[in-house]
Amino acid sequence: MIYRSKAPLRLGLAGGGTDVSPYSDEYGGAILNATISLYAHATIEPMEDNGIIIEAHDRKEEQRFTWCNELPINGQLDLVKGVYNRIQKDYGLPISNFKISTFVDAPAGSGLGTSSTLVVAIIGAFTEMLKLPLGDYDIAHYAYDIERNDLQLAGGKQDQYAATFGGVNFMEFYANDKVIVNPLRIKQEYLNELENNLVLYYTSTSRESAYIIKEQQKNVTQKNEKSIEAMHHLKDQARMMKEALLKGRLHEFGEILDYGFQQKRNMAHNISNNLIEEIYNAAKNAGATGGKISGAGGGGFMTFYCPKNTRYKVIDTLNKFGGEIKKYQFTENGLTTWTTL
């Protein structure tokens, strides 16, 4: 039998960064996000060769191991190995030979939650294989725990929950890893218009989000008022966007995005840079009413709201910077797993 899974990447639309501890622990965080038709894929298949093979097809990396209870964490394919080690510890894997293959539809460090979504997909494949009794909240928290505690990777909480649940969600984050996922019932006509007007642009640069996130965490710990105040405003932005989306006030969407872009700059250094500012201003001059940097910032994807029929002029402008327009659709489903022969 072959065990497969896929989990969707997400667009963080508002509130980004308020899901990161210690801010979410002390003040509570709020984020609005939506999953899109780009995925992290994982497959576990038995093989005749002895041991374990890990393949990341998008990264063109492969590692082989003899059967063991714990794989080495050494900077190579650690997300897969981290999940394997934790599953082995908590549930015990049957001694058998298998290959774990992964593929992600967007580059690492691009700001769409690729790493966390991949962890969710890998957990999903193991859950399918072992028939583990894990619900959506269980899987999302499990992925978060493996990344943040086992692997000591800095980051927030939204990506794991978006990938597991799917759809458009307003998420709340509190102390003691408490997360509440509120699915939003958005009229299809509003989603159609939003999908038409949001342009997803890859700057063709990636970044190491951990450095930016660690500075953000330090700013909260040291009570940096400017940074904390910016996070408060971003939390308000998530609430504003939720109301605008539910009520179909899409004409406000760009301005709300722009409000968040101005605030996010104050959370930490290197969230924006000269190239990002140049791209952002060019898109606005071409007709976009607002936009945002995806994820922690510093590079990766950017999203722009282009009302009426301005998307085509904005796209022509963005193409001059040498990046790539990425086509997508919103998705309703989160983590999906299945078994095949």
C-alpha cells in the first residue's frame, strides 16, 4: 500500500506576526488567512531495500538510513526527520522498509507557510499509514510542537492550523498554546471578486524567516513599545478585514492591506527593504490600493489588491522586476490523506 497526503499553503491576509509567542501569550493574537491551490505533498511507500529513504523532489535531495528509532537532525531534510522521530517516539513504527517522498509547490522561505505545511502533510501521511486517532486540532498542534520544540525552529502558529483546517479562517491565539479557529462563511461572489483582485507575486528572492521572527520576539520580551504597538494595530487589522470580507465591503480591502503594510515595518528590521519598497510603490502607482509581504517579510511572495480592472496594468508593472506572477484559487479543504495500491 502507498500512503499519500497533501496540505494547502496559505495567504496570510491580516494580523501576521501576532500568532508568535510571546506576543500571543501576553496580549492575544488574531489573524485572517485563506488557503490556496498550492500544496505540500507527502508519500510513504514500502520498498524492498533495507532501511529508510527520504526524498525531497522539489529540492533534489535524498538521504538513506538503516532502520533506527531516531534519525540525525543535522540541517538536511530535518522536517521529515523531525516528524519521523516524534512519531517513532510517541507511537512506535513497525520495523519495515519504506521511502518518504515530499514535494512543495512553492519555494522554501517564500512566505506562504511552506515549512509548516510540509510538516502537516508528513504527519498526515503517517496518520494515514498508522491510522492514528488525531483530529484537526491535534494534528495542527502536533506539527507546531515538532517544529517549535523538537526542532527549535522559530515561528508562529497560524501555518499549521491553516494547512490542517483549510478555507478562510479568523484565528485567535492565546497563552498555553490555545488556538481557536473560526471558519468564515463568505459569500461565493465575494470570494470570486477577492480572488480576481488579489495578485500573488513572487519576488524570486527567499529569506530566512527565523532571524526576523527572533528579533520580533526579542522586541516583545524587551517591551519595545514601537514594535508592540505595531502588533496591536495588526491585530486590529485582522478584525477590520474579517468584517469587511463578511459584509462584502471589498472596496475597503486594499486600504486595510496598506494599513497593515505600514504597521508591519515597525515590528522588526529587515521586514521590508529597498526592493520590496520599490515593488510596492510601483504596484500602487499602477492601480493597486494596497498590498502586503507574505510571511515574516524580507522577501518571498507579495500580495496586491487590484480593484476594478487594474490587475492587468499592475501585473505588467510587476513583470518588469523579474519576478513571477503565481496563479492560484482559494480552497475549502485542508489536509487530505488517502491510501492507494
